[in-house]
Amino acid sequence: MDDKKILFSAVQPSGTLTLGNYIGAIKNWTKLQDDYNCIYSIADLHTLTVKQEPALLRAHTYELTALYLACGIDPEKAILFIQSHVPAHAELTWILNTMTYPGELTRMTQFKDKSQRHCDNVNMGLMDYPVLMASDILLYNTELVPVGADQKQHLELSRDLAIRFNSRYSETFKVPEPYISKVGAKIMSLQEPTKKMSKSDANINAFISMDDDTDTIIRKFKRAVTDSDNKIVMSEDKPGISNLLSIYSVVTGTSIEDAEKRFDGYGYGDFKLAVGEAVADVIKPIKEEKERILKDKAYIDKILADGADRASRIAYKTLSKVYRKVGLVPRAR
Ligand code: TYM
């Protein structure tokens, strides 16, 4: 690798991806490909922390890979691989587990939320999830992690673990920095705009799926909850309108100020329609390209195999350094 900084991120292949996942994460990944050595993973081990249908998990893994490619991730520039193809992730997790305290994990907002939602299956993996995420990041000497705002707390743990390991065993890991965009880091529900947009929302009108067709997208935006006055401005007391302005701004590349000017004097109905159309214009070609790529499994497999080879080389270098530092005897050759 050259001297560019290393950037790592991942998404779970847990079914439908939302507009929130796209705007908060994947959209930024493509534009960072030229300036960083980018490593993008499909976090399949993370999805096992909630119940999965095995055949569906496999299908979702291919779909997510095709979506990455359709969004513009270029396998010539970035390393693209499936987390479980590089066992070093699970191996480093064991080491980091021995220096993580239960209280650090039980206080995580996402653990609390998911334990409530999946109260029949609060397993150790659900609790340990942020340590696996720290391993993902630290194995690659990552300096930058582009994520949505909901991952900030997990990233802080990765930083704490890197610092803890370095101070106990000498300098080993880079301490990663989050890359969280100012606009779009937290896309909100279209039905309850004080809540994060999430695919697990029981109300399908609350989120836009990257698989939605144009009519569905426009219908969902038309139904988006706003407020009772008629001004299209960014404001804390207008969460619905502010969310729509953020979405419009990111998908069209317009600043918030310019978007406010553009819609000055518009009624909410016309504004919602314009946002819906702008989103549909972005999603439609991605969806079509994803479907085209998905038909060529051999092509996807080849990219993933190549990605896993490249990722393994970096990951095992770090892991063997870690094993040596903690005192494990290297296997004789
Ligand atoms: P996941 O799969 O839940 O979400 C993937 C990415 O989408 C972002 N995101 C959002 N951004 C803006 N608005 C929203 N409403 C919204 N919803 C989700 C998330 O912040 C995330 O960036 N644990 C991670 C996956 C992971 C990972 C990693 C990420 C595993 N290992 C290492 C970074 C580095 C997760 O579950 O993301």
C-alpha cells in the first residue's frame, strides 16, 4: 500500500438498506476512494447477533455486495470483502474481550435498544458487538471511519481499546477517528421525525428502502409528517421539515441555504413531492445497477475472494503482532 491513510467501514447485510444507510455511510464512501486506502466490509458476523434465516442471510450478503458496487465502490481502488472470510476479526475480538469490561458494553445505547427489541434473544454476541467492531477497525491500522451518528459511541470504544492496548503492551494500534458528515449523519423517520430512520420500524412508511420503486418513494414522501406552519427552513422545532431539507441537500448536492431559498414560498405538498422526486432519481439507477450486477454471481465471488486475500494480508500482520505482544508463542514453521 502507498502512504495514503487507511479508511475502514462496514454495513450489516441484514436485509433492506435504508436511505439513512446510504446517506449516512455508503454515499460518503465512494467520494473518499481517491484520497484514502479504503477497506469496505460486509459485516455478516455482526448480523448473527439477532436471529437470521440462513438462506436469507446468504442472499442479503450478495445483495449488499452488489449494492456497494452499484453505488460506485470500485474494487480496483477499494478492498471489498466479507468479514467472516477473514477469521482474524473473530480472533482479535477474543484478545480485546479480555480487556473490555461488561459495564462498557451494557451502557451502549444500541445494546439497550436491541435488548428491548429482541428480549427473547439477548445473547453474548449482542453485548459483544462493539468489540467485534473495534477488531474490524483496529486490524487495518485504520485512521478514519466514515459512519452515521448512531455509531459514534461504538467508535469511542474502539478508540478506548486501542489506547488501552497501546499503553499496556506498547504502541500497536492507530487510534481511529470518526468521519461523520455535518448534514445527513442522522436521517430521521418520515413518520416520527424525532426518531432515527430504521429498517426495523414497524411502519413501512417511516423509511425509504433502497429497493423501493419511484412510486413508492414519492408516496412515502407525500405522507411524511411535517408541522402546522408553512415555512421551509431548518430549525430545531421543525424536525420533519429539517429532515426533508437535509435529505434534499445531500441527494442533490445543494447547500441547506440554497435549498431553503429554492423552496421559499412553496407549500409543503410541493416541497415533499420535490424531495421524493430527487430521492427517486438517485435510487432508481442504483437499484437497476444492483439488479444487473446480482445476476453475475461469479463476478461478485471473484471480487470478494480477491478482497479477502488483500484484507487477510494486512489483518494477519496486525494479529501476529498482537499475539506476540500479549505473550502467545508463535507456531513453529
Ligand atoms: P449498520 O449496518 O446498522 O448501518 C450502516 C451504516 O449506516 C449508518 N446509518 C445511518 N446514517 C444516517 N441516518 C440513519 N438513519 C442511519 N441508519 C444507519 C450507520 O451509522 C452505519 O454507518 N456496526 C455497524 C457496522 C459495522 C462497522 C464496523 C461500521 C461493523 N463493523 C466497523 C464501521 C466500522 C452497523 O451495524 O451499521
